[in-house]
Amino acid sequence: MLGGCGVQKESNTPFEGKLVYSVSSIENNPNDSDSINYQVVYAKDSLLRIESFTPIGKQVYIKHIPKERAYILMDLFHQKVAIQTITDTVDRSAKYLFKPKMGSKTFAGKKAKNISVTFNEQDTTIVMNYIEDISPRYSEAIEGIPGLPVKYSVYSKGLWITYELISFEERKISKDKFGIPSDHKIITFDEFMEIMKN
């Protein structure tokens, strides 16, 4: 839900390149030598690849945006799998309230506008930043933000986690980066849950 006057309509300008975000929370302060503190995003028009580094290893999320088809690539007990994800159809339009905020900041050499975002469920307002001329579809974090978020926070498992853009590269990315590697076995989410139970 866009609130207040002056919040612009969502940008639909495509982007091709690589984005790197630092990831921090109260329990996890950024450390340059630890990959868990970073998220790498590759985008090519309607294709998305997000690499996250977790305590159990690297996790890769690939998505064909218009088709709403997505997979999580991971190593699971010495087997490489591509887990089909269930498309999220939950309407989150009432989750956030956006209001324009004067000013801007620079992240990784890119000017980003300020925006005030209220998390209705947590009754909390945070100032975030976004690049207005790049589509927000390359981030699935803050639904309804009018451009690509470059500094934002999400509330997960009782913690506020902050993402901040630290590298921006507009360049050609091979389509192969967005495919399922041939050594990965495609499994459903239900099959994944069965494996985890055993």
C-alpha cells in the first residue's frame, strides 16, 4: 500500500548486473572475512539469482520473474539438489506503509532516495533507501517499495536484519548463471521435507 502523497509509482526499468549487500543484525555484525555477512544478487532482465551464505553453507535462489518459477540450489547430504519452491501468493499490500522522506544517500556510487517504511505488524517505522530508476523486482524483501532497495531492514525470527548495498556493477551476465546445473537433481519441496525428516 502506498501511503502519503508524493510516493512515486513503482519503477519497471530492467537491470542487468551484479549487486553485493552486506548483512547485519544485533547478533551478527559484519566481518569482512566471513561470507555469512554478504548476499550477492545477479539480475538479467526477467531472471534473478540470489546467493546467500548460511552457517550450513551456500544457498542459491534462482527465479524466472514473470513465470513465478523458482528453485533453491543446495548441497544436501553429498547430493546436489534443486528444490522447486512454491510461489508465494500471499497479498502483502497491507504489510507496509510508505511515505516520502526528504533527502538521499549514496550507496556503492549510486544515489538512493530516502523513504519512510512502516511495518504495520511490528508498529515500527524505519528510513530505507532505494534507487528509483531500477525495478524493485530484483529484491523480494520489501514488497511495494517504488525502486530497488539498497538499504533496508527485514524482521525475521524475532530479529531485525539490515541489508546495505556495498557493490554495484552494471554489466552483462551469462544466462547460464540462472539455470539449474546438470549435476543437480530437481526435487519438490515435499520431497525435500521428507529427506530432512530422515
